[in-house]
Amino acid sequence: MGLISLLWGIVAMVLMILALIPLLGAANWLVIPFAAVGAIIAAVGILFTRAENRGRAKAGLVLNGIVIIVGIVRLSLGGGVF
């Protein structure tokens, strides 16, 4: 679960960077739910993994959290249409 959430977070981060380009801001409406699913996968990975093997899941949770926060900030600044 940790590796899946980490890879999911990397893909979400790449999509978020693309959504920062002008005229592509509406992609944040898709990136935020995508990252939310990754965060849920990471949370499940943290719950069901031993303490010494939680690094990847924690990194995935952080990456997906950053994507969600940046996406919400971008949408709140009026970047959701263009």
C-alpha cells in the first residue's frame, strides 16, 4: 500500500504541476479528488503496516496532502475556470 500511495502521489504531483499552467486550471477539479484517493490509500497503508515499514505510506500521504492544498489554493484564487 505504501508504494502504491507514493506512486499515486507522484502522479498527482505531476498532474498538479500541469494544472498550474494558465488555461489548464480547471484540471484541479480532477486532480484534487485523484489526490484524495491517494491519501486514503496512504492512510490505509499506515494503518495496516508495521511501524518500521510506514515510510512510503507517510511520504505518499504528505505528497497527496500537498497536492490537495495547492489545488484548493489555486481554485480559491480563481484559477478554476482558466
